[in-house]
Amino acid sequence: MDPSQEKYVSLTTFKRDGTPVAAPVWCTPLGEGRFGFWTSSESGKAKRLAHTDRVLVQPSNGRGKVKPGTSPEEGTAKVVTGAEYETIKRQIEEKYGFFTKLTKFFNSVANLFRRGNRPYGDRGVVVTLGSQGG
């Protein structure tokens, strides 16, 4: 699979007890069998990746329904900040354009109803697929 050709991928992370949790993410190619996406530092994905870097990735639609005829690929993922995050952020904004502003707006509205504010896309995640992971 080449995430650069996909609009969404279903990313599966794992709880401490091994329970899989899948969520659709935007993605951008980073080269060398890697791709990136952004997430909130307070998201479940970021919390699960803090204790295991194992992920499964599969092409999907925006609701996370996997594309027929595709199979999940194993990989590893790490949460990043700094220059790696900035590269991911810039590329996601270039690829998805107006939709990044729209989702940030919806996050701001949702924060009005939450306790505290959940940061929007303040961390990058680098996923390395297949045997290149680890």
C-alpha cells in the first residue's frame, strides 16, 4: 500500500490489554516506506502509542470503513514534535486544504462543550510500514 495514493487510511492502535481500536486518518507520504498524520496530544491514538508502537494500516473511507479487496499492513508508529511534526503539518495542509480549517473549526466548537480544551493536531505521527518498522 502507498498511503500517498489514499485520502484516508484506517489506523489501528492497541490498548494495553491488546484490544484493537481503529480510526480513519489523513496521511501524507514521508518516503522510505513511511507516512505521517497529525493528531491531538490528548487523543486516544497518542495515548495508546505511548505504550505500544504496533499499528495496522488499511485504505479506508472517511468513516474508517476499509476498502474492499485490501488487506491490513503491519507497521510501527511514533508520536513526533519539532521539525518532523512541522513537515507533516505543512504536507497535510497542502493535501487537504480547506478541510483542515473546517475540522479545526469543529474542534473549537466541540471545545465549548468539553471540560478544558483539546488541542487540535498538535502532534505528528510517523508510521513505518512492514519490515522497515521497529
